[in-house]
Amino acid sequence: MAWQGNPDVPGIRSIHQAGELSRPLAAAPAPQTEWTDETLMLAIAARDEVAFSVLYDRYVDLVYSTVARMLGRDSALAEDVAQEIFVRLWQRPETFVAERGRFLSWLMSVTRNRAVDELRSRGRRWRRETGSGSGPDEPINQVPADDADDPLATAQLREEQRLVRAALRDLPADQRRALNLAYFGGLTQLEIAAELHEPLGTVKTRIRLGMLKLRRALADRV
């Protein structure tokens, strides 16, 4: 990955430069690297830069990879979006409410929503630049970069997406949700397990069974 270190948050010049941090002399009950996500967020709300550094290092790769999958091959844009997510987290930690669910589920929701916003913004820019009234409003991470400028390829891909979504509606709800998160939400199976609060083995089984049913359904429709 091209970028390293923490985002340039106001008040944090370089989180990894030990000399710039003022640490208390009293030892914490446990190293901050062992704190739970929720405890780190409480510390971040109190403007604890070290807690932010720990949380950032813990999840930056996951956030970046999720954004990169959703935005396609634009790694520079994925880096910018991932950095912006952590900047916002530092600036507004109160937007996470522990009583509403686990931090990781919240962070993944924020990440996906921000990536979708970027995709929609890209679609609006595309329509302005081309004068088209039917730009890529649907998640264009589904359109390979090499085909994004090919109207025929894009139309074919969107027809395939329509058929897939129609077939998904016929699946059991648990299988449909797992597949939606995997193929339209850009999540890994491990991330889906965290999002649904289900064992990883259960998620793998749902996806496998759902894919078998999808293949049979699509074979009849295509």
C-alpha cells in the first residue's frame, strides 16, 4: 500500500513520532494496544492521540481494502477516502454510540457509506462531463475500469446485475443478506461474520448454499 502512518489530523502532526507525544508517567492498567475498540473510542473522545494511533493502526488496512474494493482500481482515491474516514473519526468520535452495536460493525458501515457517496459523486461528475442523463448511478465498482467507457459492456454488465438481483430476491433471507454484503457491499466473509454477529462457518455455509441456488436460478434465466 502506497501510504503509511496516520492521516494529517489537526492537532496530530505525526502520531508515530514519540517525541511529540506527552504521555502520563503513571502506567495504565493495560497497554492501550490491548484496549477494546470501545475503550479506545472513549479515550479518543477525550482527545487521546495515542488511543487514536492504536485504533488507526488496528483498522487502517481493513478500511483501505474495503474502500479499494468498492472504488475499483483507483488506489489513490481509495487512500484519500480511507484517510478522510479516520479524520472524521478523530474530529467526531461522538458519532459512535456503543449502545447501538459493536465498533467494528459501525466502522464498516461508515466505510461503505462513504465509499458509496464517492461512487455517486463520481456518477454525477461523469454525467456533467459527458452530458449524459444516465450516468453510472449504480455502484460502479461492479464495472471494470477497462469497460467503464464501453456503453455496450456497461449495458451488458448492468443487465447481468439485474438478473442477479432478481435471483437474490428468491433466496432465503439469511443467504440473501450474506450474498448482498459479499457481492454488492464488498465485504469479506470475515467482515460479514462481524457485521451479522454470526460464526464465520455459518456465514461461509450461507454464501456457499446461496451461490449454488443462484447458479441454478441464473442458468434458467440467462
